[in-house]
Amino acid sequence: MSKEELSDRAITAQVEGPELLARGYRPYERFRVTLPNSDAGVHERDIVRVGKVVAIVAVDLARDEIVLVREFRIGAHLATGRGDLVQVPAGRVEQDEPLIEAARRECLEETGVEPVKLVELFGVMPSPAMSDEHHTYFLAAVDASKVPERAGLAAEREETRPIRVKIDDALAALASGAMQYGAARFGLQWLEINRPRLKELLK
């Protein structure tokens, strides 16, 4: 099977909307969709509008460490009872903000340290049936010795707790299933596969 056959592709769907259903932390909207060559008629689809997000794999190669963060997430609390999640630094991209600048800002806000270098890695849509949220991952070189005990923006009522951990320990936790936050698992799986290339990518 060809690469093209296994690639996401555009489709000439007829999309009507949006109809605003609710406005909370994010807008909740309804669209009416008609797909080409389909006998199913009009589909109603409701989504949460999140938009662009950056996620950062922040490593200190000199110390062989990765900087993760802990933060409470209500979805995890309701789903598993374990809402105090370990995650990679991440956050929403502001309007018209370049992705790399959003990654720089979020790394500083959530870990308390500014990256020395950033490299764009890959994109992921964590839940495209329910949201337009799109994650772009970056590899960041940081000085883990400067990580504070607390970080996050007071204005946004964020309270992130940065964690300095050996890369081996983070990968062992990943293998054990200790972390369920998707962004953390995606980032750490990429790190495990590409660990031999880190020096080359960050030189």
C-alpha cells in the first residue's frame, strides 16, 4: 500500500455552521456536514473549539534529564480518580502567534526556564471527533538546574509543579503505564525512539 493511501487527506465536505451551543472555557459548537458520495444525508457534529496547542519535550542533555510538570486535570479526576497528572509542558497558541514563539513562552511559563533551542517535531490531533485541538510538538534544550519548585501564570490561575527527572526514569515510568496523559506519552515515546539523535537535533 502506498504512502498516499495511508495519509490524511482533504475531502470536499459541505459544512454548515457553526451554531453556538455553549460558551465556557472554550466554545462548544454544532456543525451540519454532508459528505460526498454518501447516502447518509446530513450529519450533526458537535465539537469543542480549542485550536492550536504546543507541547514541549524539554531535555537537559548535560544532566541527562527531562523536565516534566504536574498539574490537576478535571477530566482525569473524573475518568480515573487520578487527576494530579504528570505531563509535558504544553499550552494554547495565541491568535497569530508563531508556533515556535508559543513553545518558547509555554516552556518558560510552565517549567520556569526558557529554552536555549527549540526544534519542531510532529503534529497530533488527540480527539478529532470531539475537538479541533491540534498539538505541535517541539524538542527543547533547557538548563534543568534552574527549574523552580513552582511555575505557571497567576493571571491564568495555573499552578504547575515542574519535575526534574532522569530520562531513564521517565522512560521506565512510561513503560510501566504510570502516566496516562496523552501528550506526555506521545512526547516520551518520541524521546525513547529518537534518543540517539538528540545531540544532533539540538547542536
